[in-house]
Amino acid sequence: MRAMHISSDHPLLTRIVDDLATHGWSQHDVFLPAALSAALAADCRRREAEGELAPAAVGRGQAQEVREGIRGDHIRWLEPGESEPCDQYLQLMDSLREALNRGLFLGLEDFECHFALYPPGAFYRKHLDRFRDDDRRMVSAVIYLNEGWLPEHGGQLRMSLKDGVEHDVQPTSGCLVVFLSGEVPHEVLPANRERLSLTGWFRRRGNEPF
């Protein structure tokens, strides 16, 4: 696979920046090449088979706890250098980080993300991605890795937008959705088949003392 770093003024990245500035969210049904999406899905399943994914917790710090009545996904945080597909995805997200800084002056310093595997029936109740006591998360980015996904499989990302509008995103392979972390409440609806994604956040420097 070739390197995935692209220019911060690439038209696709510019469209995402414009969407965020205008609407606070952006959706692209075909963002990743099919080969990279498939490789990332295989990487996630390999990690699951090797026992690397763990039930996700809610909260942060010492207050974290696993609460399946709120969220039921299993996750594994990505670190650079673990696999070529993940490194290519992280490189692509760094291109998007540069575009967001260039177009919106957000001062984004890094990007954190994890695989999320939802077993059949699992869900994540409505929430915001920014913690009340930590304002570093500015922009959320979710890429879906599910081949052959149909609407009747469920598992949609439901975003609560302005004026009471709800928008559902089908978690089809290669689809990217980006939104402002502190402004778009969202939830993951239950699915009747396994659901894979990479979920991440672009972060600025926080207000906590050094």
C-alpha cells in the first residue's frame, strides 16, 4: 500500500473544513480506498482474536467504569508503528489535522483513536464526545469498516443536529463522518451483526495546569 499523506489543501479535506465551518459536521460515504478499509477491518478482527480488545468504559481517569447499559463496544487504542494499515490511516488523519488547523485555526496538536467493535445488539446511548472537565477534544472523526452493510442491519450513528433534526449515518465500509466534539450529541443504534469502526478525536492543548 502506498503512503496516505495528502496535501492539506486537497479538495476533499477542504470540503470537510467548509462543512464543519458551516454545519458543524461532514459526511463522506467513500473516503478510504476499499483496500485500506478491508485491511483495517482485518487488523481489528485479528486484534480481537488475539484478545487485545477490551470492553469500553465511560468517564475518565479514576472515575472510569464499564457500563454496558450505556455503551457495549470493545476497543483497542492505536499506537504508531503497530501495523502498516493503521499507520496509513493515522497519516491520513494527520493530513486532515493540518487542513483543520489551516482552515479553522483550531490549534489541534494530536489525534487519538481506537478500534471499536460492537457485538450484535450492542449500542452507545446519546452523549457528547467532550468531557465536562477536559476541553481538549475539538473534532471527532469516525471511519466505518463494514463490508456489505444494509440499512436493515441497524447500527446507524444518529446525530442530533440543530432545530431538532436527527441525521442517521449508515456504517458502511470507507464512510467517514466528522463533527465538532462539543456540539453534536450522538448515539450508536443497536445492530443485528458485528459492527466495526475507527473512532478518534483531534485534540488541542487543554486548560489543565502543567
